[in-house]
Amino acid sequence: MLEEDIASANVGLDLLGQARLWFAYASEIDGRSEDRFAYFRESDDFRNLLLVEQPNGNYADTVARQYLFDQWHVLLLAQLATSRDTRIASIAAKALTEARYHVERSSGWVVRLGDGTDVSNARMQAAIDALWTHTGEMFVVDEGERPLIEGRIAADGESLRAPWLAAVRSVLAEATLVEPADSWMQATNGGGGRQGVHSEHLSRLLAEMQVLPRTHPDARW
Amino acid sequence: MIHDDRSAAFDALTAAAWSALGDVLDPELPVVSIVELGIVRDLTCGRDECVVTLTPTYSGCPATRVIEAEVRAAVSRVTDQAVRIETVLAPAWSSDWIAPEARAKLAAAGIAPPGQARAAASTIALREAIHCPHCGSLATEELARFGSTACKAQYRCRDCREPFDYFKPH
């Protein structure tokens, strides 16, 4: 338990570090500081996937969320590492070395819990079933992204779907889990996390993360 | 000639600054220097300033700010020049850059040094057998993918029964 608690914190630390690299680049373009991006945006200004704002739940829920994300993250970063924007490419290449390690760990836990006891299998299956619907928007391309994709600056989300599904199917099979029978995935057209339309869970996460700098706007840390 | 004298002086200063950085130990692995770890990518002292180029081991490494402060302090001990720190991400840091002497120091401190980082293109996860840093046995097993810091995993020796940290190939 303690080991996995530390592992989750370390993965989180990697992802926070990566977020800072992206925000630092965004700041240079946009002019807002890293802290403005993180602490002073409202939930509908965030563009994260609905998947990653889902609650921790039990450990199977946490692992399933991490795995479904990690598997997409490595594919996304591998494509961004070839971006024509050298800054994007260098951040993605750096992050990819970390994301590869994340997906090895999270897929390993999907297998251990899926192919574990009856209870762990049932919980892992329930977690995959519940989160599945939130994975569709990972592959949706916004009209605004098209020129960036054609310019080989941004990644083509649609092209990630097939390799993601193949990898996930292979892990689910090894874990003796079944692909969710209800294959409906939320593929948003103007109504998902990428468009700033979020579940209530994001507001609670942001409240906890933003309370200090909003209460003490000049606080230094 | 004047120009040559100057550049010779700058070279000497650069060498002194490199030497000073050799004394800066990694805050989380205080047996090896940041130069031995491969974090210092470049160092040039010129007319106006010393520019130190660093690369992070892990994006979220909490030691980054401490290392920057210690780099400033170390270079400032050998020169009055301003110290500027630049951070580069490409090429991404690899544990393959850790110097051979540093590997021996890690092992002596009870931290198994990293095996070869796997080629970026490989999708096959290979697990090398890891030597126990205490008794040298290869009968070791992974306890957890992450250890006390982002750069380490936790292992256990099945022969001498001691747990140990393994510096992850990265």
C-alpha cells in the first residue's frame, strides 16, 4: 500500500512537472503566467479530458483511470515529439520517457488486479466499464486543431484511436477482463472537457488546488 | 594577442567553474555530483557572465530549484561574474549519461546503479537482472516501480534479504 501511495505521488509529480513545461511555453505565447493558468482560471476555462477529473474511487478505479490515460498519453507524446514546433517536440520527447514508465506500471496493475481474486477482478471490470465512456473524447479533433494538425504542429487525435484500442485490448485480455459491452464513448461535439464543459468533479479539485493563492493572492511559495 | 589572452583567461575561468560544479552534490543522491549525473550540459564563462546549461532528470524533480541555487553559489565562489542558468530539454536526459565513477559511488552507497536505458524506439520492456548492492547477488526482485524519489525503484535481495533502491534506467 505504502509503495503504491508513493508511486501515485511520483507519477503525479512527473505530470505536474510536465504541466509546468507546457504552461511555461503557453505563458511565452499568451503572456499570462504559469500561476495564472493554474490558479486563476475557472473550471470552464480548463481543457482537460473528462477522464482525468473522475474521482479516485477505490484502487481499481484509480488504476483504471491512470492506465486508460497513460496508454493514450504515450501515443500522443510520441506523435508530438515529431512536431515541427521544436519546443513542443522537446517537451514531448522529455515527457515521453516518463510516460512510458507510467504505462508499464499502470498496465501491470490492471493485469494484477484483473487477473487476481474474484473481488479484484470484479472491481477492475467495474472501473473499466464506468470510465470507458469518457475515453472517446481523446480521439476527437476540434475544427480549430485542423490547421495545426495539417501543419504538423499538433497531434492528430483520430490517428491515435486504433493503436490505443489495440494496446488496451491486449492488456484487457491479459488481465482476463472484457472490453465493455456498451461501447458507447462520449465523442463530443461542443460538449466535453476539451470544450470546457466539465463534470462537477473538476470544480471540487480546483477548489482544493486554488484556495490558497485565491485567498492570499500575493502569497509566495 | 590581447584577444588571445582574454580568451585564455575565460577558458581558465570556465575550467575553474566546471571544477566548482564538480563539488555540487545532487540533493537527493548526495554521493554523486551533478556533473557526474549528466545534469550539467554546458558551461561557458565569457566577458560578461557565466552561462550554465542544465537539463532536468525528471520533469517534476523537486530538487531542480535547489540545484539551480547551488550552481549559482558554486560558480560565484570562483568568479564575480553574473551567473545565468539556462534549461534545455533536448536531448532528454538519460541515465546512460551517468559517469562510470558515479555508478561505483551509487553502489557503495547502497543504491544499485541503472542498467542501460532502453532504446527510445523499443516497445518491448526488458528487465535486466539487478545486482544487490549489499551482497552482489543477482537473485533480486522488484518490490515497487517507484521508490523514495522519482528516479528510484524499490528492490529486495532474495539472498541477503536486504531491501535496496535501484536507480531506474531512464
